[in-house]
Amino acid sequence: MLAPGSHDTPAIARIIKNSSSKNGYSYASAKKELEEHIPVGRLGLAEELASLAAWMLSPHSGYITGQTISHDGGAISGVFG
């Protein structure tokens, strides 16, 4: 299972735009604030998530079973991360 975080897509752009206008921020400052809460310091790219999905559907992931893979730039920390 894939667990995507925030990715630089039109959908997140709408969320940032709505949040910025609602709170009186510029789009750039609202996006920057969101990115500051992501340990890698940026939004993910749709291509990065697609690459992971393609790998999971390929024979190369044949030994992976029953896992949830977070694709969130480190935003979620668990027992091992």
C-alpha cells in the first residue's frame, strides 16, 4: 500500500491557495510553511510517487508483502524512523 504525503500537484496547489487566501498569506509563504514541516524541505513530485508505484507493480518487488510504504519526505515518523 502506498501512503502519499503532500506532492506538488494541482490538488495541493488549490489547498495552498485556499489556505493562503483564508489566512491572509501569500501563496509563496503558505507553500514555504507547508514545506518547512516536511523533513526533506520540499513537496514530493508526482513522478517520484509514480516511480514507486511502478516498482511495486513490477517483478522487482516480488518479495514485498503486507507493507505500507510512506512517500512523504519523512513527515511521518514511526517506530523505525
